[in-house]
Amino acid sequence: MESDDDANKRYPIGQTPPEKEFSYVPKSYEISTSSRPSLNPEITNVVVIDLAGLNDPDQRPNIVKNIGNVCRESGFFQIINHGISQKVLDDALGTAFGFFNLPTTEKTRYMSNDVHKPVRYGTSLKDGVDKTQFWRIFLKHYAHPLNDWIQQWPDKPSDYRDKMGDYAMKARHLALELMRAITESLGIGPKYLENKMEDGMQVMAVNCYPKCPEPHLALGLPPHSDYSCITIVHHSLCGLEIMDASDGTWRLVPELHGALQVHVGDHVEVLSNGLYKSIVHRVTLNNDKTRVSIASLHSMGMDEKMAPAEELITDEHPTKYKESSFRDFLNFLTRNDISEGKSFIQSLKIN
């Protein structure tokens, strides 16, 4: 077995594990003993919300109330009857697998550590920069307006742009519907952010977590919350864990075929002035199968500042967060190593 130094010399950035198959976890991927995942995690009870009646005036109030409750309690839920067909979901995952199965030389055409790039491929978080590396390879690309960006997306597999583009458009429509429900549940109305979200950002984070020989030693992604307003996630198998804020326990999200996962992001926590919480989550690994996930992150425009809604600020509940934009998050990511616990939402809190 080669040493870690030999491995680092032998495999340049983009060809380090997990891009190359290893029979062990190199030292640079090992996380601290206290942060290691359980091989037999507890399963969490996830709220499942049926969106079938969201546009029915008689059913909508109850669905909106349920969305508000889960945003307040955990910031994470699964949705069914969301309007995206199983074929569209399967096609998006299939073409994502196809991309990650391409030769490394084809994928590294898009490689960059510049988090401001609209299309980039990488491994871990920041290749060769962060102290701890993570067992992930990824492709991130902007997706709205789709016609502005799709020609910069990978042209291989040949169906990638078509199938991922179809899913991206449908995920965005769903995200706008969910944001209307979230602002309505806050009592500030369904149109509160409508125009800003219509003109906002959509980033597709297409993640691959290859099978790992020692999944108890590494993570696919460290604990974090998403900068976005909301994130919609579609994946091939279990691996996402969410943290119970009451006791810090990590619990695995169960599989529910055809459902999509919804993460409340930092900017909804800011908008709600802390009434709603962005969900802290991490990704664990599998020693038998590769997991692929497609995260569609939705926020306002690059330089549009999110601040607490004035309607939610009172003498009893003064302003708790500084305003920030998507660009502010990218600048934070450039300057900080989130694998060491640096958190964007914590940087926004007013003590």
C-alpha cells in the first residue's frame, strides 16, 4: 500500500481519491474521531408534505400551515406530488451518472477552484487547499436564465444539456411555488419575494460520492447549511444526514421513492429573522455503491441583499441578522474553510 505522500505525488488535483479507486482512505480524507459517522445511524422522522392541493383554495391554507410548521421546527422536509415526473427525475440522474463516468480528462476541462465561475468541476470542497478533503466529485453550473448558461454546460454526455436542463426548469418552477408558500406562512404574503426570486439565481450542484472502502473514516460533505433560500434535492440513494438541533444528534434521512427533499437555506432564516431555521446537514458514504445527488439551489440575484422582513421585526424581536447577497456568500467561501466549522449564517448573526 502506498503512503499518503506517495499518493499525493502520484495523483494530481482532480485525480486524487475519490476520482481514482483506493483500497483505503488516505490521511488527508480522514476526519476527526469525534466527527466520524456511525455505520448504523438512527433514522430520522421526516415530515412528508403532499403538494397535490397547493393550488386548491380549500386545501392551500392547511398545506401552507404545515410548511410553516416544519420550517420552524427543523428546516427540512420531503415533498410528494410535486409535479415532476419520474421520467424527468430518472433522466436527470442518468445523465449525471453519465457525466461522472466520463474519462477524467474530459471532466477536468471544467476544473477550477474559483467559486465565482458559473461552470466548474472539482473534488472535495477546494482541491488541495482545505485542510481536510472530502470524498466527493462535483459539477456546479448556473441554470437561470437557462438560455444564458446552458451552452457553457458540458456537451458530454450528448443528452446532458437536454435532460439536466429539463429537470432544472421544472425544479425552478417548483422552487418558486414553495417560496410563495413559505413567505405566505410567515404572514408576509405569497408575493413578498416573487419578483426577486423570478429574477434570481439557480445553481445546480451535481454531486458524486463514489463508494468508499472505509466509510466510517470520511465524509462526502462536512456539516453545513445552504446559503440559498431553499434547496431542492434529488438523489440516487440514502446518504444525507441532518442534525437534530436539540441534542446535536445526526440522523439519516430515509429513502422515499419519487419524493424530493427540501432544505431551508440561510437566506430564509435571515428573511424570517430567525423564526425559520436553515438545516445543518452532512453527507455520509457507502462502501458498496456510488451515490449521486442533484441539488438545485435557489436564491435572489447575485447582488440582491436579503435582510429580515420589516414586518417580522418588533421590540420583542429586534433585527437578528445582517443583510447579505449570494456574492457575499461566494466571497465568504473563498476566504474560509467550512470544513473547520466556519459558517456563513453564523457570520450574519448580530450578537
